[in-house]
Amino acid sequence: MSNSVNPTPVEETPGYDPSAIEQKWQESWKEAKTNVTDVANAPDPFYALMMFPYPSAEGLHVGNLFAFVGNDIYGRFQRLQGHNVFEPLGYDAFGIHSENYALKVGKHPMDLIPQNIANFRRQLERAGLMVDWTHSLSTTDPDYYRWTQWVFLQLLKQGLAYKKQAAVNWCPSCKTVLANEQVIGGACERCDTPVEQRFLSQWFFRISDYSARLLSNLDKLDWSETTKTAQRNWIGRSEGAELTFAVAGKSNESIRVFTTRPDTVFGATYLVMAPEHPLVPALTNSLYKSAVDQYLTRSAKQDVVARKSNTEKTGVFTGAHAINPATGKNIPIWISDYVLMEYGTGAIMAVPGHDERDFEFAQVFGLPIVRVVVGEGEDPSTQLTEAFTENERGIIVNSGEFDGTTVATAKRDIVTMLEQKGAGKPVVNYRLHDWCISRQRYWGPPIPIIYCDDHGAVPVPEKDLPVVLPYVDDFKPDDSGISPLARHEDWYRVPCPECGKMSRRETDVSDTFLDSAWYFLRYPSVGIDEVAFDAAITKKWLPVDSYIGGNEHAVLHLLYSRFITMVLSDMGIIDFEEPFTRFRAHGLIIRNGAKMSKSKGNVVIPDHYIEKWGADAFRTYLMFLGPFEEGGDFRDASISGVKRFLDRLWASVAVACDSATPDRPADEDVMRKLHQTIQKVGDDIPKLSYNTAVAAMMEYMNALRRGERTPSRAEVEPLVQLVSPFAPHIAEELWEKMGKTGSVFDARWPSYDPGLIAADKIDLVVQINGKTRGKLSVARDIGQDDAVVAALAEDSMAKFLSGEPKKIIFVPGRLL
RNA sequence: GCGGAAGUGGCGGAAUUGGUAGACGCGCUGGACUUAGGAUCCAGUGGAGAAAUCCGUGGGGGUUCGAGUCCCCCCUUUCGCACCA
């Protein structure tokens, strides 16, 4: 293939050679520091952030690139609007994934990660991203995790980090504790091994203290609705009441339950406690002790999967009774594992008539079922064959003075009644649990705590950070539940910062999600050693203007980032409490209709495609294959269409700029189309509707070449700018060819003339009896009467009318 | 089970507030130029029909002059969450 840059006539141009010009411009950008942002002095900052990748050994995945290119286009577009765009990119390189891979290939992650990062960097640069590499970071760099440890200390200072002995999810395969969020359907999210219960002392963050704010702030954010919904569901707000049931015969004991249906309290015929409930031993009647103990042992041993997949309800009677505060009757207290200690109070009032689970349990153990809600006009005495869970329109029955009221009013009134008795209060409950950040692993930032016999858990003084993760060879976790670092006495034996007495470091490392929960704060301040993030620079750049990332992080990563930001905001360290003003999730790329996977061998390796088609064509194709927020189907054959488009662009500019062809005045229709295209592309990019933007440019290209006409300069020049966010290299090259000085990205986005867009003549669609029968080319501002006359004059339309039209509907400029 | 999203040609996908369904691209058909064509260019391309015309957006109802779009009932796919009281 020729790599000639000389313009050649359209008919004979086989296409342009991307490899030469892409390399040329990548070098040029580097040299001219085109993509380096002056973070300290930028007058009009715009922070275009994308989620940083985990630098896997396999290299950059096409899904990563899809996301990065999507962000890059947005960033480049903002730059063309005149903003100083900051587009950083780093690496999320700590964590189980890297560590497991290192174990698998028998290498040390500290050696492996730099190689992977170098490879990623090479691939990313080849893709022509507008990334400011002077502000890159890796979470594994001590200069970074020093500040991750600092963040931990800030939370500790605020009383938001605490240690507790807790039942935790233990993955026997990864040999580590998992956060609740990392357990998918009772199995480890990484290796699918069923999770077991273990008790370990762990560090937690009090994210649940922030539930209400994390929820209510969502309303103010410009995020995709699906992401907000996912967050709302995760936070899981439920409005209800906490009711107190006195224990019969033990006036000093009572059981608190949470319910969303206080209106059904008259139908509570028994109580159920979780097996782990602290009151279980005290309440168990000695006659029932052995049965209870047996049940407790069984459920403690049973792993989570088995417990959750129990098809039939199990349980055991404690022998004790509680007093229903509404009815005053004694009701039995049971224990069952269908009640979860983690949610609510770990105990429930069971209303078998109106809760499916309670109904099932009552059936198994023959407990009484009392009906307290009926549907409209229903007879309360009819036998229930299943729980009646109608909430909204139900009518209360068998509930004394509340009979006949609706569920909605009874919810309120019954709580008020119980509140007067001191037996209840309205409560809002959240599903969100505190965030366990301890990991009994090697590949993470050590938690900066020193345990002293005299002073307890002492934070490492900030001046002593970072607590450097030592290079150790035996980093493989074992079954002990203790971090690999605990095998290295020379590392963990340190003097207490308070008294100097020999003490022991915390040997757990922190969760990877902590690394990524604040990295966006660090980027602009990369290179500053004294603080995690510089106050003035942070004020200038944050919150992030645009954040793009995968849906798989729509819940946890975003929630944790919001939490950390809120905490820092409450401390007065930053002056905003939401980190990401705008967030959009990109879609997933599949391959020929199927998911990409290594086992299927259908993984798209970006390098091959970039080599064959060029980064510009590859980028543009990725954006063209489907809506950015939905992803799409990657089909090799379709790339040629995009390459053809770029070839035609190349050729069109070549002839338009050819000094041999005299410059022609621009064609009126083509110019109208051009301005329409400028408008369309400019509207589509902010909406991330990249596929239609590309289609619009192709359409314009077709108009430009229609009838073998020779395009003029004025017709092609703005198109080069429109294409530039998608295909930056060819745009720079053509910009230069057109005699422009400086980067095309330092020019301004072309503007359109609204007057030019509106044509004088329009096609008026004529429908008769709702069916389209033709169209009329008429003046834009034609009136109804003239339009009707014109339509009737056309035989092809008039023939569908049997007589005079009965009713005429006229939409000006559009339809008759 | 709960919650979200989506069903449009051979394929990927377009369609402001209801107003020419199928933009754009792939593929396919024919033609031009060619020693050649998996290059390039031109024309065509939802289905049926010789044509007029009719039928077409998962299925069935409905609202409307007019429905891919709005309402009701189904079916399918897919992604989250899942004994959350």
C-alpha cells in the first residue's frame, strides 16, 4: 500500500495509510504536549474522567477501549468547545485479581504489574487517546497508597472506622473474607465457590450512617436513571416501625422487631429470632435447650448457600412466649434461619396471614393464622390458602378499633397507638451494611494501625506514611484466616507510636474498593508530595464534570466514592459532597451476537484491528456499532464501511485542496446539509449518541459526493473538525493539509447558521384517512387552505377521496 | 419472586412532542472500469404483486384522522437483587 500523502484524484485513491500518519501525530502530540493540561492555571477546567482499568496480563480488552474512546470523544468535544479538558488515566492494580493471577503464573505481583502497566500504556497510546500521561497513577505505587492509608486515618479520626468481631463471608478457595457485596447468590463473585461463615475481627467503615444522604442526594445528580435505581435498591430504604414485644414472665426482657406492616400487628401470632440473635440463650427454656442448641449448631455450620436454598422452612421453639402489645395475648417465640441477623433487629413478628414466608413457616409448624386484612368486599371468615399480601387497598379486620380502616391509615394509627403504650415507634430501615475493608491478603495497602498492649489500636502517625507493603516471596494466603504479612515478624514488629513499646502492625490490607474510592481526587494533584490532593487544584477541578464507566460498578464503586467524598466534605477538607456531577454507564460489546470469552476464542484484541484498519477507523467503528450506553455487536465485516468513509474523507479533502482544481463556490444544498450535520453532530455527542453522529457525517459525505461532483474547501473543512473527536489522527493530518497551523483540537468547533438549515421548500406529507398518499413540495410557510388546494390538484392524491374531505388536519410544515 | 431494560429487513442498528418506518453501515443484486478484483465507482435492495395496490416494528385488544411511539392483557430475551420482614 502506498503511504503517499500527495493528493490523488478521487477515482484512483485506494485509501489512506493510517499507520504513518497515526504514528506521526502521536509523536507530535507528545512533543508539543498537546494533551497535557496545565492543572494549576487552566481558566476553564473540564474534568472528563473514565473508570481506570485493572491492568491485566492479557492486555487491553476491546471493552476497555470502547469505554475509553467514548470518554475521549466527549473530552475532545469539550475541548473543541473551548474548555481546558483534563483527561487522566491510571491503573487500579491492587487486589485479588492481580494476586491470583500472579500466583497462577508463579510470578510476584510487584514484578508483574509494572510490565502489565507498560503494555497497557503502549496500547492506550496507540489508540490515540487525549490522555494527560503526566497525571497518571497506579494504586500500587507507595506515593499513591500512602494517601489511601491517609484516607483510612481520616475515617478513623471521625469515628467512622471501627473494628468488630463479625460473622464474615469466607471464601474457601480465595481464602479470604469477602464483603457482603462480593458474595453473589451465596458464592464468591470471583471464583463462584460457595461462601462459608467465619468469625474474624475486621475493620469496618460506617457507611450505613450515611444511608439517608446517599439516597436523597441521588435526586440531585445527573446520572443515568438505571444507575440511580440500582443505588436506591442497594441502599434499600424501607419505612416501617420498630415494635417492642415484652417477654412473658420476664419483665426485664423484651424483643424488638422491625416491620413494614405495623398495620398487621393484630395478626402477629408468633415471633421469630435469627439463630445468631443475642437474646437466644437467655430466652431459651431449659426444657427446650437441647433442641435449640442442636438447631443453632446446625445453622452455624451450614454455609450460606445451603441455608438460602432451603426449600422448606426450618426452625425450633424456644419454649418462651412474648406478649403481643396490640392484643395482649401470649405468642410463642421461635428461632429460624429465615430471619437474618444482619437486617432490621434480627427478629420479626410473624404475621402468617399476610406474609408469604411467615405463612409457609406457620404451615410447617402448625402455628395459628389470623386474618387481619381483606380485599374490598371480601368475607373475613374465608380460609386463607396463601398469604394475602395486598398492601394498598386492603381493609383492616379483626383488629379492634381499627377494623374497617384501610391499610394505609392503619399503618399510621396503629403505630401511634403502640407508641402511646411505649411499645413502638416509626422507623426507617436501610438494607445498606457497613463496609468491611479488611482483607486477609497480601496485594493491597497495609491498614495503618499498630496494636499496642497498653494503647490498643494506635493509628500510624500521618508523618510515618506510607506503611510500605514489603516485597515477600510467600504471599500466598493460607487457611488460617491470617494475612500472609502475619508471617513476617521483621515487618510487623514495630514500636508503639505512643509509648515505644514493641507492638504489632495490623497485618490485613484494605479492600481494593478503597483505592478506587478516592483516586479521582488524586489525579489533578499527581506530582504533589505534601498532600493527598492540593486544596486550590481540587477546588478548581472537582467535582468531576463527566464520569463514564461500566455498569458493573454502578453500585459499589460509585457508592463508596460518594461515601468517602461525603466524609471528607463533612471534615471540611473539600467543599462538595458528591464527586461526580454527571455519570453515564457505557454498554457492553459482544461479538457476533455472543459474549466474548477466552474459552470461546472470540475475544477482540484491539492491537490486531488497529494494525489492520488504523486507530481512527477502529475508534470510529467502535462508536458506530451501537448506542454507546447500550453497547453493541462487534462484527469484523462492518469495519470496512467506516474505513471507506475515512478514505472518502481523505480523498475529498485532497481534491478540494488540490491547487490544480480551481476553488468553487459552495453548493447551496450541500451547505444546508453541512449546517444540518454540524447541528446534528453537536447535539449528538453530548448525548453520547455517537452512532447517530457518525451516521450523520456519513450522510453528509454522501451528499458531498453525489453526482460525482467535486467538493469545495468550504464544504469539507468543517467536516474535518466534526470527525476529529472520533478520528483524531486523520483530522490533524487533513487540518495540516488544508494549510492550518496548530492542532485541530485548539481550533473551535464549527458553528451552524440556523437560517441556512431551514429550507424554503419543504416536503409536506399528505395523508388521507390516516394513510400516507404522497407528498407535496411546497413553500415552508404554506397555509392550510393553499395546501389543501395543492393536494387536491394532484391526481395521485385526489383519487383516494370519494368526495369533499370531511375533516382536515394540518400540521404546519409537516403534514396535511 | 422483586426490580430494571429490550423485542424493528438477511445482519448491526435509525426514527423530537404520536405525523413519509427501515436513516447510516454491513451483506446481497446488477452495471462501469479492469489481466485480475475480496480495490474503486454507479444503480438497486422490507415482503407480496405484472401493475394499481396491499401487508408490514414479538402476539392480541384499545385510544386516535393517524401508533414502532400512548393505554390494557399476554409471550420472549436479557441484566441486577434475592427469605430485607
